Amino acid sequence: ARARRRSHERRAPGACLPRRRERLAFLRGDAAGKPQVHVVRATGGEPVQATDAAAGVGSFAWSPDGNRIAYVSRVVEPGRYGSVEGLEADAESPRRVTGIRWHANGLGYLADRPAHLFLIDAPDADAEPFYEPAPTVRADGDDAPTKRVVAGEATQLTHGAASYSGIAFTPDGAEILTVPDEIEADRRDLRSSIVAVRVDGGGSRVVLETDANLSVGDIHVAADGTIAFLAADMGESGIDFIAPDQSLWVLGDDGPRRLTGAGIDLGEVGSHITSAGDDFLVQNRTRGRVELLRVTRDGQSSVVLGGDVEVVGHAASEEGARIVAAYATPDSFGELALVGDGSLTEFGSQLERSGVVLPTEHEITGRDGYPVHGWVAAPAGEGPFPVILQIHGGPYASYGVHVFDETQVLVDAGYAVVYCNPRGSAGYGLEHGKSIRHRMGTVDHHDVIDFFEAVVAADPRLDGAHAGIMGGSYGGYLTAWIIAHDHRFAGAIVERGFLDPVSFQGTSDIGSFFGDEYVGTEPDAIARQSPMAVVSNVTTPTLVIHSELDFRCPLEQATRYYTALKRQGVEAEMLIFPGEDHELTRSGRPRHRVERFAAVLEWWQRVLPTP
């Protein structure tokens, strides 16, 4: 089926409800801004706060009977993160680090705040809110009454140094399946186990051992008790993560059994499993699209929602007859569809009326005969338009067909934008994704430039003589690499880049394995793939953009690269965003995202002005 528009008929799409389908739960900030679970009737009303977690709630799930809610929250070490009034962060005791990793992007330190599993009774959605206590005369020594926030106390189900992620109740509600994560002592290991934690406090049992060599994503338990999960094989090394074969698995008496295989990529960020009767729904990433698949228990798959869409979520009735999907399109950031009956919403109509540009799709043949797939977005008119070459992050990620604010802003400013999915990208098979292992800056470099040259040559509106180049994360890497070898570009933007594999090892939250797998560990091999090793060749005016709290590609990657450019006389500027991390462009503060767009446009107007 393909998503299609339909009339304004009102439908009631499925939602994340308990089986009774009487109440909805969602996360909303409390008075201190910490995300807490709130409950509201499905028919509407005033939400009731259900949790009062000191560090906020990360994820949650209803019990099958709808009477309880399990959630994950971090438990901070006493004396840290404001747990003692008046003890500021700079006055805390030092942290003793003994493991191979100690921090994470978007969070900070790990070991002193593990994420644990909690259980609460779901509050009455019709309950009255709690109010400030009335003034009263107190006897000497009596404590002042405090405002009650939630109806019941939470029970902590897990303890210790490990963190837990994922929540899936068994059908009888007696156990919760979850994935523990323990900080390794000496070397990184991406392999996971799955444990079942009893809700009565009776302990836990292992249902999937790490010796299965699987890195587990989403966990799901079907109505008949079948355990399904998304996972990729990390190999005997435990870190074979490049272009992982993320698949759908079920757990049987004889161990895990794979249901999807070659040609199906379930690794898109946010992918999850939904039961549809005896089948499972999953998201398949392919050639810039994300389609919704229905997979049977004997491994047969069929597309239930495809076309020019990127499916970002789904739900189904228990028997699987009605399926609802959330999806993005070339002219909408997100819509809801009832599969087989078309779109239920028109959220993108205003964007469409504002003049969103629909990119054109291309596939060219590169210098070595390899096909390169991508898009061109250009302003209305005959041009010629200066061209900006965009490069995505990852590397194992991809540009897609959804409307992309980064591209639209540049087109609105008068630029044509060229972007593609070179070798190393996701959605074109495992061989495509693994092809740059220990070969970064080779065929990926060639693919990007070959695509740029081919589409510029084929379209007289594109002024290839006036061009710029930009990218973030891995895209920042490849931008920095290209401008050290190709001096045609009027300017460059290197954003949150992976720029020096050597220092990355000891500063990034993924430094214990990422560079080892992508560029290797031999000094000569690392240097052959390092933008920092060839920075002396750069002459292109360059804007370096980074975030202060980026622990994925740490700030030192940017400052060292920027300093090298300045020391050799290259026109360079650096823009550093306070309080932001690696996700600035996707989930940063709105004010900072607007300021970033303004800075990007100002830079391009200065080094690559539009007519």
C-alpha cells in the first residue's frame, strides 16, 4: 500500500494505550522541568502526574492489565547532581574512573547515575490534583507540611551498577524484559543480554545470554508470550558494528531465531516492533525510504506501507486488522495513516502552501562504475544558482525522501543543494555500508564528488563553478577531507566533525571502538584516513561549528582543527554553542537552532553570495 491523502473524515487512530484503552500515558515536564509520566483519559481531561522521579523518566510502559506503569529513571549517587542542597557541581568529590567508558553524549558522566527499573500503580485519571497544604499553626519542632505530588510511591526493581533500557511486560504482567548495560573494565563489548525482572521483587533471570553475540535494540512480547526483538550480530569481537545486520528475531526454546535476513535493514533510528495478530510490524530502511513491513513467524515479509515515505512509528489492533502508521514525506514532517484507507491527517498542508521545494531524484554512475543515488533541490527559475554540496553523518546513515529543513532553508536562500548516499551509507545493503571500513576518504570521497559533478553537468541551472561544501559528524569528516584534496569550493562548513581519529580514542563516548573499526589501529593507516593529518593542505575558507557538550565528537576535535587552519593563514571562524551536544541540529534549543541557521546563511552569503 502507498500512503495517499484522503478527505477530512475524523477517525480514531490507535495509540499507546493499555489493553483497557481507557487512559493514555505520556511524558511532560514537572515544575522543575524533569520529564515525568502523566496519565489522562483517552477521551480527554486534566492530566494527572504519575511519577516523581528525581532525575526524570526516560521511558515507560503499561502493564497488560492497565493497572501499573513501569519506567526507567537514573538513580544518582548521593552528593551529586544537586542531590544535596547547597553542594554545587564544582564542589563535588572527584570521580574515580576504572572502566573503559565514563560518559555519554547528551548525558555526561555514567557510572554515578545508573538507569534503573521502577514500578508504580497507575493513578486514577479522574483524581483531584494535589494542592499546597493550607497554612496551620505548628508546635515547636514540627516539620512544615509539604505538598504531595503523586498518589503512590514507586518500587525500585533493579539495583547495582548496571543500567537498564527497554521495557516489555510478559502477558501475565509478572515479569518485565529489559536489557542491562554494565561498564566494561578493559575493552568495549557491544553485545547484549536480555533479563526478565519479576515485578514482585523476586529477582531476575537471563533469557538471552551475551554469548549469542547480539546487540539488542527494541524488545517486544506478543500476546501469546513470544519474545521478539531487534538485534544485530556483533561477532566474536563484540564490536563488529559497521553496517550491522539489524534484524527481527524471536526467542525459542533452542535460542534466538532470525526472521528477517539479507536485503532487509531494520536499523533506522526509532525502529520498533508491533504485534499484528500473530505477525510483527517493523520498519525497513531502503534507498532513502523507510517502509512498513509485516513479517510472519516463518520469516515471510510483505510491504504494508511504502512509496515515498519514511515510516517513523506504528501501532495495530490486537488481531492486526487495523494498522496505523506515522510517516514523513517529501512535503510533510509527519502524518498519520490508516493502512489501506489513506492519510488521516494533513499536518503538512501549511508547509506545502508555503512553497516547499520537492527534490528531484538521480542515480549516476561513478568513476569505477558504481551507482550513486541522491537528490537535487533547487529554487524556482532558470538559474544559474550557486550550489552547496551536503554530506550526511553516520557514516552508516542516509539522506531520505522526507522534507529536510537543512535543505529547504538553503533553497529558500537561493542555493541549489546536492546530496547523495555514498558508499558507507545505510539502505543499500551491507556490502555498500561496509565498503569504507579501513578505507574512509576513498570511495566515499569519490562517490560524493562524482555525484556532484554528474548532476551539475546535466542541469544548466546549477552553477558548479560557484559551489560550497558542508557536512556534520561523519559529514564534517568528509568535508574536511575533501577540502584538503580538492580546492574548487568557495567555502566550507565543518560541523561537529570526526576530525582526528587519534585524540578521538580518548575523548569520545564511542572512542573505545568507533575509530578502531572504521580506520584501524595502525598509526600509518590512521594517518592515511585522518583529516587532521592533511589539514596543512586546506586553503578553503572554513566555518567550524561545534557544541560545548558534544561528547560524541568532542569539542577538542573542532578547536584543534580550527587552530591549525588559523596558524597556516586560512580564512576560518568557529561557532561554539553552549549547553548543546551532538544533537544540536535535530533536538537543540529552538533559539540555538535558529541562530545556527542564521550563521550558516550569513557565512554562505559572505563566501558564496547568491545573485
